[in-house]
Amino acid sequence: MKAKEIIRLMNSWAPSELIDKWDNTGFQIGNDEKEVKRILIALDLDEKVYDRALGGDFHMIISHHPIIFKPIASITTTTYKEKLLFNLIQKDIVVYNAHTNLDRADNGVNDELARLLEIKNPQVLELFEENDFGYGRVGDIEEKSLKDYLTLIKKRLNTDFLLVYGDMGRTVKRVALCGGSGSEFIYDAYKKDACIYITGDIKYHDAQYGTELGLTIVDAGHFHTEKIILPKIKEYLENNMEEDIYIEIWNEPSPSYSIY
């Protein structure tokens, strides 16, 4: 199957018109006429992912975060990023990513996160140009104590810890969330009557602002709130490709970290 046919499939799920104005994502490296028999899926494309792609003879890498985000002036081997790009080009590995378009898309990052965290009939938290697409999701869950819900979050996201700001003694009924880095939508969560907001990359003053609004803020981590889309990409491609192509998921955070 040619790379352009796989890219077409991804674009039909996460169309380019949903890409945010500050984002740079899509088909970034390679020959779209290349025959692809093996695909590696990852959240980020770093040296470890490249090494796995090279060692496993993968023809294409699909990532969530773009490897080329800001304009680059050269491609040499003198810096980490340039060397990685140089090697990908030299080894003829096709690179495609779906970032904000997959965050906003139906059945994308935020819908999958809402499903895992048991939100019923989730609605878009922040609409994109007054249509049905947008960042984040909000909806109701079966009422339970916050501590019980935090246990569920840890289990469903397979993470050992959460950062929780605010009232720990409350019950939870209405939940807002945004995969990745979603501090800019704290006020949207408040406006949609959520009592808890789950996202990643929460800074001190963001947490302070949220608790002042009466929200309990849960920082579940950028990686853990977005890694959940990787199996869905694999499932989507396997269900829609006409050829039998091997697909593998790389599910390690970049950079790697330890709880110490």
C-alpha cells in the first residue's frame, strides 16, 4: 500500500481544516509513492523511535506530535533535531503526524479520553469556529467520590500518580477534560458546570485559578492523557486498509522519566 493512501485514510479521520493556526502537522518527510508494509505509531518521534523504526525495518512512522514544528534553516548532523531529520530522509522513512486535527476530530484524542473516563454523551468543551469539532470534552458520569474517581483515572490511564489541586472531599458528577496541555480551557470547564477538570501540564497559577473558580484540577500528565489515541490509530488503520500491513505501537514517553 502506498504511503499516500495511508495518509489519505488519516486525513479522512483528522482533516487538515481542523489543524489549529499555530500548529504544523501532516505529511512531513518522505516519498508518498513509497510502498509501505510496516508502520510504527508513536506519540513523539525521537531517537529511540527512529532506532526502533530502523531496527524493525519500518517504512513509515505515524506520530501525534509533529517532528517539524518551527521553521528550520538547515538539515545537517550538527544538532539533535537536524541529525534525526537527516537520518529519516537518508533511510527513506515516511513521516506523517496528526496533532491538533486529531485532538479536535470525532473519535479522536478527546473522545477516546472521555470514553475511558466514563463520560456519558460527551460534548465539545471549546468549539472550533462554531461547528461540531473542538478541543476537550465535558459531560456527566455516574456520581462517585473524588477519591474513587481518581482511582479509576489512574487505572484507565495506567499511571502511578496524579497531581490534584482543590477539594479532595467532594463528590464528582460532571467532568471536563482535555488531552495533552489544556490549561487554557479551565474557564470553559467552569462555564460548562464541571466540578473537576482533567488535563496535563498544569502550572502553579493555572491550578490556583481553577481552584478559585471552585474546580478540582487533575493533572494526569501530557503523555498519559494522549497515549490513549495510539491503539485507536492502529485499530482505525487495520479496519480501513485494504492490504495486510504490520502496525506496531511505541508506547514510551519522551523524554523518559522515573518516579523517585
